[in-house]
Amino acid sequence: MVRIKDAILRAFCTQIRVFKMAKEKSIQGIEDLPGIGEATAEKLKGLGIDTLEKIATLAPHELSDMSGMSVDAAKKAIQAAQESTTVKFETAETVSERRKELGKITTGSKDLDEMIGGGIETNAITEAYGRFSSGKSQLAFQLAVNAQLPKEKGGLDGAVLFVDTEGTFRPERVEAMAKDAGLDTKKVLENIYVVRAITTDEQILTIQRADKLILEKGIKLIIIDSLTSLFRSEFIGRGALGERQQKLNQHVHRLQQLADKFNIAIFVTNQVMDNPGILFGDPTTPIGGNVLAHAATTRLYLRKSKEDKRIVRLVDSPNMPEGECVIKVTPAGIKD
């Protein structure tokens, strides 16, 4: 009798485990949640709610308002999302060890490298903003060359994806910098994959579909010059500000996802405007507002000085103090 009971209990436990495994396996995306079909999932994704984690953190009335489903159905969907997601914990020591594997790209200036902690870092977004002719694109060209250097010389020994939104990419400038670095200019150009984006949709799609290119071509650096130019021209007026910021927010978060997933560096340039609310001091303000300010790991402000000199100010960094240094934009590239 005892054996029969034990057998029944084991069978029951096995069924529960199978049920749990089937349940976990069946819910892979938000469209698999109860009460959310493909049409509702597309509607939510259009609002930026595209992961189980995002559903799990919503309040029932919020999900109900966004999707049009009832509050009770929203509760069930949220509960299922919470049960299908896990939180991964790791010690600070583990994080420290992992950060030792990060790569850094030299800027060509020892002073600038030292100020930002050794160079442009992988797993991070570095933003350089400033007025026209402040050296943003020149720094982007230099990084496109230096990323191809061997690791022992300050590079990542990899290829580059260059998204040009302003029509300012100049291969002859890259050739001059590559020649000064002692590199084969033909190979350097062959390892830079340029996309001329003329709309925000093209810009966004390029990054959305970058996974395959990163793996096939060994991309180690993504450059967008500039990040906000097309957003600024397409979304005009206060009425379009909310939509612009939402799309920009999704775009930069996608960049960070690529940086984390493939351990690559992201370098973006940004335009500026004069803030009329600042009566004293420098009114120069980067485009993108808090969305970009929070998303960028390191922020650099470039200003034009006398002749070929540029002043670079470290505005924000999680581990380096604010500071300034002077670089030169020479025919051979960025120098001290």
C-alpha cells in the first residue's frame, strides 16, 4: 500500500515538473502571454513594451490602458510574465573580473586617453558633442582607423560599422590617418562598412539588424555620425517631441544591447543648440535631453580653439573625474 502511494506521489510530482517545464518553454515572448495575441503584442511593441520583463513591472491598469484588454486579463498576463522571468545576481567581484576583459580604443591622444580612463571603452556608449567644426567627425574617423590596430597598440583588431547621417564620411581622410598609423590603407577602408542613412527609419533599422554583420565581419566598433541629426529634422515642434524621444530612447537602448551582447564599443556624435534659459556661462546644450544624457556612459564636449587645437571636456563618466585636455586635429589625425 505504501509503495503504491509513493508511486502515485512520484508520478504526481513528475507531472507538475513537466507542466512547469512546458509552461516555461511556451512563454518565450510577450505574444505567448495569456490574453495577449500577435495583434496586441505588436501594439505593445510599438509603445516600447517588447519584453517579458517590461510586462512584469507594469501595473494591471497600465497594461489595460495600453492594450485595451480588461484589468483581470492584464493581471493574469503580468503574473505569467513574472513567473517566466528571473533575476540574475552576481557579486561585485564577478563584475570586476568581467570588466578586466573589456577592450579600449586609443583616440590618438595620450592626454585624452588618460582623461577618459585609457580610451574608448567596449560595453559602453561614448558620446561626443559640440558645435560644427569642433572635431567630432575627425575623432570618429580616427577611431575607425585605430579600432583596427592590434590590441597591444591600442586597438581592437576588428572592423567598424560607420552610420553616416550627415553625408560627411570622407574615405580620403581615413586614408591619411591610416597611412600615418602605418596601416595598409586599402585594408583599412575594406574593414569599414559605411551606411548612408537619410531617414530615422534607415538609421534605426541598420542598428536593429546589425547582429549578423557584427558576427560575420568581426565588427568591434559602431560609429553613428551624428546620432540626433535625422531625429532633429524629422520631428519638429513640441507636438512631436514625445514621439521623437521615445524613438531615440529605443534606439540608444538597442545600441547598449549590442555593446553588452558582443562586447563592442559604441561611439556617437551629437549636435548642440543654445539654451536660452542660460544667461551666464556657456549656453551650449546637447540635443537629446535626458534620454541621451542617461544612456551615454561617457560624455565628451568638444570646443574649437586656436588654429588646429580643440578643447575636450569630460562631462560625465561613471569612474573618471571631470577634466579637460587639449588635442590637435592635424592632417595626419588626432594628436596631443
